[in-house]
Amino acid sequence: MRKSTDAIYRQWVVLGKVPQQPQSRATSELHDALKAEGLEVDRRTLQRDLERLSTLFPLVSESEGPGLRWSWLKTGAMQEIPAMSPSTALTFQLARDHLEGLFPPSLMEVLGPYFDRSEAVLGESHLGHWRAKVRLVDSGPALGTPEVSADVRDRVYQALLEERQLEAGYYSRSRDSYDRRRIHPLGLVGRDGVYYLVARVDDKPEARQLALHRMDSPTVLDEAVQPPAGFDLDHYLEDQAAFSYPRNSDELALVMRVTREVAFHLQERPLTSDQAMEFRSDGSAEVSANVPDTEALRWWLLGFGPNVQVIQPEALRAEVGRLTNETAGLYGGGV
């Protein structure tokens, strides 16, 4: 390999070893990193490389003792090889639009230059108008989003990322009380614009859900998180149906009579994989499925009003009938 080509390769490796602000690496650390890559170069040559590269790229240095520490300027323009494609740029923009609440703040800072660069790339691309043509909508009224303080967000995400315990004040809606709690963060879940920390609280063995907007004055502790034995976030959400608020662990053998419109809806979006449907002569249908026994099931059934009639199980039929009569009573009807 020619000497000039050697220098280009060495300088390219150096650029990859320099971190972005606020992190930095000393010239001596960069020298050791090059050695680890099998590149033998004296420190004076490396120093000349860095000084030359800082005239071409947004590299900055600060004095530390007899030497310098180097970093990429936090607000510096990105240099990409290969250049960011329009499809990649669109992915970054959609991620910022719809997933921002799921990123740790520290990662959002690191991704900042990529978001800025992606916006510039889309401005010159045929994909530039795509974001104006796609939307996610709620199934009900668009409710306001509760505000989460920056302090709570930063500390909670830090504790979750570093798997450390957290101490914070929390208002419990069910108990109408405010207490200082010791929290073991296990996972973060977003639902309809509200973010919940799944966590163990104090000495309780089970996981529970803490709304971030009801939390204040958080402190990240040195102690490691102690999760429940065998805890898995997917199992908690799917198999335990935690955010559907289970009544008990048994499934219900649900049978219901539905209108033609509801039947069409359930053909496109079945309740479960074992759903069965039998149409009747009047166009209605009888639908059966084994479903979790949850509060969310009751909200869903009541949301259809007179378009769904529960047939089985008897206890659920009686409960839905009672709730329907109570609702009708509010409007001057009912039995």
C-alpha cells in the first residue's frame, strides 16, 4: 500500500475513534486505539493528523494537562460515507415524529445531527412530502397529553437504561395519596399519548404501572434493580394482559350476537385466532371466541351499544345488561 493511501486510511480510522460532544478522547487514548487496530504511528504524526482533520471536519479540542482532548462538535454538520439516502432520512423523521417518547433523552441528543441531516436530505428528495401525507389517528376523541417534567423523564429513562433503582414522589389515583416510593424500573410503555413505567414499588413483589406525569422529584440510586423472578415485558403485556386490567387469570368462552356491520368488522379484525362466526338469515352473526377476562373487554363490548348482545357466559351477560340499564337510566330510560 502506498504511503499516501496509508495516511488516508489512518485518518479515516482516527475520525471514527473521535466521539461526539460532550464525550471526548485524549490524543494518547486515540493513539492506543490506533495501535489496537494494528496501525503503528508516532504521537506527533497523530497530532498533525488531528490538526489537519480539524480544518476539514467539525473536530474541536480542549487542553488537558500537557495534551489535548478531541471530540466532534455537537452542532457540527454530519459527514456520511455513503451519503444518507432519502429512504433512511424518511425513517429518521418518522422515528422522531412517532417514537420520540420511547427514546432515552441521551440518545435523542446523539441522534440530533442525524435528524437535522435527514431533514435536509428530504428537502431535496421526492420523498420530502411523504410526512405530510401520512397520519396516525386515535380511535376515540383526541385527548390532551399530560405533561411530564424534563427532570422526571431524564431520571426515569436513566434509571431504566442503567438498571438502577429510583426514588421519587408519586400520586396514587386509586388511593388518592402522595408518597415517596422506592422504584425498580422494568420497562416503559406508551398508551394513547400517556407513558407508564412498569416497575416494582417498595418491597412489593409484583410489577405495577406508574404514570410518569404523576411522578416528581426523582433520584437515581446506586442500587441495582431487583426484578420479579422471570419477569419479561412481552409476557407481562401479552400473556398477562396487564394493560387490559385483568379480572382473573381464566379465559371466558365468549358468545355474542352481532349486527352485520360488526360482523364485517370482526371478519377483518378477529378477536382471537380461534374466533368462529356463523351468519343468520337476518344478516346478523353469532360470534364465539375464547378471550381474557378483563376490564378492557367490558369497555369494548359496551362501546358497541345495541349492535352487540352477549349470550354467554351468563355472568358476563348479566353484568353487561346491568351496566346497560344503568346507562339508560341516566337518560330517562332503562328497565
